[in-house]
Amino acid sequence: DTGVGKSSIVWRFVEDSFDPNINPTIGASFMTKTVQYQNELHKFLIWDTAGQERFRALAPMYYRGSAAAIIVYDITKEETFSTLKNWVKELRQHGPPNIVVAIAGNKCDLIDVREVMERDAKDYADSIHAIFVETSAKNAININELFIEISRRIPSTDANPPSGGKGFKLRRPPSEPKRNCC
């Protein structure tokens, strides 16, 4: 949904700043940030998609091939939590099979006007095996923790995965050498 704080979360993570007058995203914007996680560098390539219904049809272009998706709702607006469930269904039906899903209940600094109970959101996230975090882009609450948890859940690309076989190596097959004619 529009106005839940998707862009504010991205700006807080990438630039460590907050603009209370941020303009609504038109279509999508793209940002990157590289972070150290354990002994690896993780580069986040972030598509911040518009929340307006008229841009909904564009969403598959951005989540297709993604390793993770963060679905954001506003804890002060119950209808945004209902809409979030539709996005989860969309991702599960049309997104990559092993996509890491994170649910962010944004604006947790506005606890006195809360409409979505934290326990309800957490129970829902648990039921779909998703990450759950309540965040405040305004006050920089749990923003980095959200991305750290995503890093933790994305399979390692280390050549020697930890014992137990839980990791796997992502590798492009070697290309054939190009041969010129004549």
C-alpha cells in the first residue's frame, strides 16, 4: 500500500536518513548497499516499488529472480495488513520458489495509534515462515536488524558450506569461448 513507509525504510537502510516529506514512488526506484555479514559481503540490490494499485501489474518484474522480498504494512492502518496478505499470496504463486519473505510492520514509533497487534502479525509471519520485524524508519528502529535477518536466511555462496549441507553455491556455468569465423 502507498504511504506505509517502503521508501523510508530503504532510505534509512541505504542513506541512514529520514525525510518526513518524501514523495510517493512512481513505478519503482533502485538503490544498493553492501554490508558485511559474518565473513561475507552481501550486496543488496533493492527495488523500491510503488504502493499505488495502478502500479501493481509491474511488481512481478521486480520480484522475479529476487532472493528476498520485504512486504511492509503500517501498524496504524489495519487495511494495510490485509493488503499485505494478498502480496504474500502473489509472491508464493508467482515469485521464485525459495524467496525469503520478510514482513515489516512500520511506524512502530506510533504505538498509541496502533491498529495491528504485534502478536497477530507475528503469528501470521510464523504461519508462512517469514521474517517478522516491527520497524520505525523515522526513529531508525530495527531497520538494520531487518536486513541482517535477511542476510542470515539467504543461502551462503561460500565454496565450503557449513557442515550439514544447508548451504549451496550459486555459480554461472563457464561460457564457451567465442570463435570468430574465417
